[in-house]
Amino acid sequence: MKIWAYTDTSKNVGDPQHLKLFATSDAAQSWFKQNDPEGVAFAYEIILGPGYVAKTLLVLAVLLLGLADLFTTNIILTTGGGESNPFMHIAQTWLGPWWLMPKLALTYFMMWLLWRSNNPYNIALVVAFCSTPVLNNLLIITTNSP
């Protein structure tokens, strides 16, 4: 991953206008056209580290577990079973087939909260907790199948 950096040498170090960082080359070029047509930005490689990768994979695991929960819950419902979670049962009663929306909204909200965390161990604990409904649903499906 790269960023583009521009230094205004007419400003003192520490001045908010001294250093500009851009996420893309296009963003830098757009800024230069309006503010400093003769300026140039230099590309620098960013090293993200293993913690960033682990955090990304863990947050994506929450999304996959949420989708697996929806899928396995639908299998239980189509085979005549019911919802164990009282909040989702109320959502199913009130919203009918649209009960998926609050479930997905809660999953995305949880992902957003986890992304703000800097502790991968806490994120991993939440991922483990999110796996329990899926495991429970799979247990229900296997015990009720002929």
C-alpha cells in the first residue's frame, strides 16, 4: 500500500499546512491543480504489519459467521423449526421475511465496533462468541434430520 506525501517548504515543521498526505495519486493530482500546480508528491510504501491482517480477517470472520447464522436459521425454519433467540423471534413475527434486515444490521454494527478496537485478542473472543449460534444451529439441523 502506498501514500503520496507533499511538503510545503515555505511552512515551518509542525505547521498544519507543512505536510500533506494523499491516499491516491489521483487525490494528490486533484489537490495540486487547485493549490500548487507546480508541486509534486512522492510515493512512500506503508508497512501495515501482521496485526492489521489478523484484525481484518477476524472482522471478516464475524461477517461470515453472521451469514452462516442466517443460512442455518433459514434451514431450521424451512424444516418446521423455530427461532430460539427471543429478539429474532419477535423480528420474524413483526417483519416476516424481512427479519434478515435487523440481523444483518446488527452484524454490520458489530463489525464496525470491532474495527475500532485495537486489541486482536478481544476481537477473537467476540468471533468465538459469534460462532456459538452457528454451531447450535448445525447441532439442531443434524439432530432433527432423518
